[in-house]
Amino acid sequence: MAPNSQPRELWLVGVGTEHSVAPALHTFIAKELNLPWKYVAKEFHDEQQCLQQIKMPVCAGCAVTMPCKKTIMPLLDDLDESARVITACNTISINPAGRLTGYSHDWIGIARALKEASSEIPGRPTDRSGLIIGAEGAARAAVYALWNACEEVNTMIQPWYIVGTVPDFEPRTPEEIALKTLLTYVLGMTNAKGVLLDMCYKSQYTRHILLAKDAGWQTV
């Protein structure tokens, strides 16, 4: 029996996975490709438990979300260059010998989305810079994307690309309120409107997306 003809599962592991649209999307893709595979969301708070489950024969690989992107890395057998540089991984592959390799593919999606959205804006400036909102694994992937894939990004003060990597909630602490004030100022400080990409997908129109739309920015 060919390996791809065996019933397998691809997993999304982490916390808060129940709202993800990925299981329905990727299970549909597998069905269209005539593969007896399913994409399943799994809730794990403990990395050791997560690792034990991933090694089960039914699991063909997994996507990793918060809070496991960094903490699971020491438990893997190998890491690719992007995961080592970013110090976070969002994808784990399993080879026939059962070795687990961690990758960071977030940055690829970020870079492509920013470039595609930017290409739709007429009269965009040649020199562009970026602003990252956040500090964890997704934020590091955004920095890597701007550094590695968006060659036009430099050290200009006015950002053209903005990437949000924090959950969508109403700011309450002084630091959160200050961040919203700063973002509102940056979005409205120039007539050259760029692209804001928000990696938080729990709400289609996050607070950052709505702020950017109101200011005339392209959003993703």
C-alpha cells in the first residue's frame, strides 16, 4: 500500500485551536486530492504530552501555534535554518524513521501577503520600512520576513509595512493603551498609506484591521 493511501492525520497543536478554520480547509483539500487524510485541531498545554501524541503512527505532521512555538523546539530532533534564526517553529515534519524536524513557515506567508497587497497600491514609495506589533514567535517570524524577503525595507522612520502579532482584545493596561495610541498616530501620520497585516485570525476584522481601514491602509 502506498504511504499516501493510508489513513493519516495532520494536526494543529497548541492552545485555542478550536476556532481555527484550518481543519475544514485542509481536510477538504485532502479529499479533493483523493487522500484519506484529515486535519485535526488538538489542544495541548504541555509540550511533553504534545510530543508523545505527535509520535503516534496516525500523525503525519503538524502545525504549531501558541504557546508551543518556542517551547517545543528543544524536544525536536532537527531544526531548519529559519526555525533556528527565528527561534520558533510553526511546522513539524515526521520522516519515515520517526525523526521530528521543526520549520518556521510563518515568515513565507507574511512576506508573500505583504508583497501581493503592496503591489495593488498605486504610487507606492521605493524606500519602505516596517513596524512589528508584538514580541513572541510570530513577531520574530515577521521580522525575519521583512529582513529576508522584503529587500526594499530599510531604516526609515515612517513604516510602509505593519505586522500585528498579538491577540485581538480591548487594551486595558497602560502599555496596551499606549500601543494603541502609537499605532493610531502612525497610521494617520502620512498620506503614503501602506499595508497592515494582522496575524490574529480569530476575528475577521480585528481592532488593528479596523483602525488601518479607517486610516485608508491596505489590510490583510
